[in-house]
Amino acid sequence: MKTKLLIEQHFHGAYGVDFNKASVADVLDLAQKIKKEGVGAIFPTLVTDTVENIKKQIAVIKEAALKQTEGAKILGIHLEGIFLNPEKKGIHNPIHFLEPTVENFGKISDDFIKIVTLAPELCNKNLISFLNKKNVKVQAGHCIGGDLTGCDGVTHTFNAMSGITHRGKSTALSALINDNIYTEIIADGVHVSDDALKLLFKSKPEDKIILVSDSLPCAHSNIREFVFADETVYFDGNKAESAHGTLAGSTSLLPDIVKILGKKNLFNPKFIQNPYDYHKIDLDGNIEWDEDFNIVSIS
């Protein structure tokens, strides 16, 4: 099977690199390594942090993008943090949360921010409209609201959001029935059950499903204990959790997830095309996969 290169739009790090702490050299090194895994482009994703550190790391990632001459192309930043609902905080530290307003976005605003995950029920819609006008992708995540007006997508569907209900509205339910909304999904076999995956794949148009890893610094590394989002996270070789059992993100990369889905007969090659359409981009390069979804060659 031949496909385009993978695009990773929700990606906190790997190989020991954490985008919230990385240097320019770290980011460039990661971009080179991930390209060898078949990932042609990335949106480095920043978890909730202080305004000061978010601004600092935006500058770091932006500088790396300007300097890079090889590796996975750095297309922009995914800001997953500070505008979330404490009720669905996940691993994020709510002490750093801000009210989702245009004024507060201005504290970290940068033209290299291309995706913003936020809780739409906490917005007065001014911020969502503002981001829409700036052509920034707005994604509902870490939230409970069912009104997805103005949202382009949903962040890691089912995780850290109000689930499916047979009375009233919920984030997951609204995401499944809205054919215009793109849905991220972490199909690593840990974050979402196979039945939930099948429900998503049956409910959504195939061109509105985006595979993401939500990978952590421990992915493809020997790290077993590290600090992420102000929490000590423990990686047992399968999943990464806080001491309280909160999942912190994935320990798989996108090519790993393609293989996991392939083994379950749940993979659709269209999933690889969808991020290209979502972000209206194109990249040179292809991946050749064998029948067991191992990468044979990258060109």
C-alpha cells in the first residue's frame, strides 16, 4: 500500500523531547527523527503552562521552523491549554487556566498558532469568532458543552469531554452527528476502546476523521518517569499516567497507530489524506507499507 506522508497535528513530543521545555536544537532534532518514521509535517502541541513559558516556547518552535532545512516540516503550533474547562482538565494544571477571551488570547497571541483547543461553553463566542477570522482552527476539547458553533474540529474525541448521552447535548454526541466537524481520535488501543472507535468510524464521514497520537516525551524513548504539565508521569511500557491514574497522553507515534488499526482491520487510507484537506496543504513524499502495516520505504 502506498500513501502520502503522515501529518501529526496533536503531538507533545517524543524521543525525550517535550515541546513545553525544548530548545531550538531539540525541536530540529525531533523533526529529523520523526521524518524517518514517515511523518512529513507536525504541529508541535503546547500543554497548559504559564503565559510566560507558552510565549517562550512559541518563540522557540517558531525559530526552529525558520531554521529547518530538513525533517518533518513544522507547520505551526497547536495550543492545547489555558482556555479549558476545569471539569475536564485531564492532566492539565488548572492553576494556569484563563477565561477564554480575546483579551487573554492576546497575552500569548502569535501568527504561528494554527490550532487552538478550547472549551466553547466558557467562551462568549467573541474569541471563537476572532480565531475564525484569523483562520486559526478552533477545536472543542477538555470541555462539556454541546454547542460546537464556530468550531472546526474536536480534540481527541471521547477523551476529556462530556460523553454520549440520550438526553440533552454533549460534546461527543454533537461531534458525532455533525458531518462538518473534524474529529481527532487517539486510536492507540489505550485511550479509546475498539467499540468506541467503531462507533466513530460508522458515525462520521470518512473524510472527517483525523488520527492523532497526542504523544508524550516518553514515546520511542527509555524514559519511564518524567514531569509533564506540572505532574509526575509514570510510563509502564504501555500507558503513561499520573500517580492518580490520569492518562497523560499517548506513548505511540502515528505510524504505530496506523499499524494498530491495520491489525484490527480498522484502518482506512483516507485517514492519512484528511489532515491535508483540513489544513489545505500539500507535501512531497510517500510511504510504502507492507501487508502488516510496516513501513517498507519513505520517498
